[in-house]
Amino acid sequence: MSGAGSRGATLLAARRVVVKVGSSSVSGDNAGQIPTLVDSLARLRAAGAEVILVSSGAIATGVPFLNIDARPDDLATQQAAAAVGQNILVNRYQRALSSHDLVAGQVLLTAHDMENPTHRGNARRALERLLALGTVPIINENDTVATHEIRFGDNDRLAALVARLVEADQLVLLSDIDALYTAPPEMVGAERIAHVAYGDPLDGVKIGESQSGWGTGGATTKVQAARLAADAGTSVLLTEARLLAAVLDGEDHGTLFGAAAR
């Protein structure tokens, strides 16, 4: 599965795919990447896959509309920015999806929803029905009501939990880093890790944290999320948002995490 072309072919042959995209890839100057991302989601749909998008970016999208120059530190302002930004973000996705005759279904979750068996079951049924009705569920953490104490911490973990919830066979973690490296990519001698076998402890790999200023996770959270999904039998591809189309075209990008057998 580590050869060029196999990653895109595997994704296009998938039954159910969860795609997660980070804040820095769909907000601010990169908001223009949304139509390109949606084109790739539509391509997966056209190939026969059911697709769920887990999208960060509500707070980052809302901040400019509140005349705030930087990510707010206080919870109340973060919640306000999320309330404004979530609406705008989903509207941008819907405009892009409409060109493919697709409809978004917004789903906002908290960590409590995924921990509580009743709430988790309700979320699963809702997602299954949305997929059966032909929509593209767009999931985000419910930042307007979540508190620091009960947050997922990052949407990488949320995406892994969603992948487990719906028994997805593929999870794609998209951000502003193109792959996992043996050290932070800006360091001399850092090499891309093309494939991580299931159970590989990645001994000797130096993993960095988020540098974007908006996202809450770095490579550490992505590796943790990848392992969480892989444990449940979901293969995981970690790569840069702008490279997804190239991966589907058969180019060899990113890091592929092997999954446990189901």
C-alpha cells in the first residue's frame, strides 16, 4: 500500500471515508481552498464512497466578522466567534457542494456526546440516516457550548472517534503539513515517513506541535488520532489539504497508517 498511486486508488474504492480538515486550511487566506476540497469530496462520492467531513475553522472564520485581530483567549469570545463562524463556514461549504448537486448536513458534537452511550447512539443514527439520504455530513465540535474542561482538544481526535462510530474504512487527516517526518520538517535531515505499520511505536521520531496559531493540534495529535482510528480497523492518510486532489490522481504524498484487521 505504500507505492505511488495506491493511496488514491484505495480512497476511490472505499465504502465510507471520513475527511478531517484543519482550521488553517479553510479559513483566512485559505478559505479559497474550500471549493477545491469539495471537488475532491465530490469525486469520492462519484466513485461510490459515502463521505463525512469533519471541519475545524468556526472560530477562525468568525473572528474577522467580529473585528478581532487574533484568536481570542477567553472562552466567551471564542464561543461567540464560533457561533458566527460556523454559520459562515457551512454556507461556504454548501455553495461549493451545490455545484455538484450535493447537500450538507451540519452536525455539532461535544465530547460528552461521544462519551454518553445514549448521545453516541443518537449521533450514529443521525449520521447513518444523513448518509442514506445522500447528504454530506459536516461535523465540527460544538464550540459555542463546549468548555475547556470537556473539549475534544482538537478535531483530529473527533475525526478518529467519528470514524470509529460509523466504522469508516478510511480516514484522511488534512492540515497544513504534507506528511509525518522523522523530525520537524524544517530541521536539516528530516525525512518523510511514507508508511507507518500498525503497531509501530515510531521510536526515534521527533514530533512537533501546531505552528499555525489557529489549530490546536500538531503532528502529535494527528499521530494519536491515527492510532485511535487504526485500532478500530480504519486506515489513515495524513497529508496537506491542497494535496488531496493529487493523491486521488495517483500521486504519492502523505503518511499512511496501517490499520488493525477487522
